[in-house]
Amino acid sequence: MSMPMSAPSTGAAAAPVAGDAVAIKNFAFAPATLKVKVGTTVTWTNQDTDAHTVTSTGSGGPLRSAALNTHATYSYTFTKPGTYSYLCTIHPFMTATVEVTR
């Protein structure tokens, strides 16, 4: 399914999982790896009945959501390139990554 978008053609194939939304469902982040450009605001939406968080792994990471109840959202704007790993602090087996490029 293609979306009509007026973007200049660079000849390069689109990244397989690009966008600005992450669904939290079935105790997982979908997609598990999201690729965005610097300046993109990513929004996480909890579709589970259990609460979840979006929290950077390690110390000093930028992602620190409150517990998100069903249908709650959390947004963060990525301003620096890098790989941002995160998890749900309530369910630490739930892990994912945002890859930010220029």
C-alpha cells in the first residue's frame, strides 16, 4: 500500500521501518526498531490494558515517560543523531530502539 506523498525522489529505497509512531501492544513495542531523521517527534501509544512506560536504558537517556494507561500517549522530539534504546520499566523484557539520523 503506497501513500501519496510529494517527496523528492532520491533513488534510494525507503528505510524498512520509518515513521513517527510506535504502538505498544501485546507487551511489545511495534516497530522494535524505528528509524527517524533528526527533528522528528515520535509518539508512543499504549494499546494494551496494562500500563507501560517508555524509558531510556542506561542512565541519562532522554526518554522518561510516566506510566501510560490504555490509549495514553507519550511524545519525544529527537534532536541529536544516535541510537536510543529503551524499555518498559514495568515489563523490562519489552525493549526497542529508535535510530536517529541526519
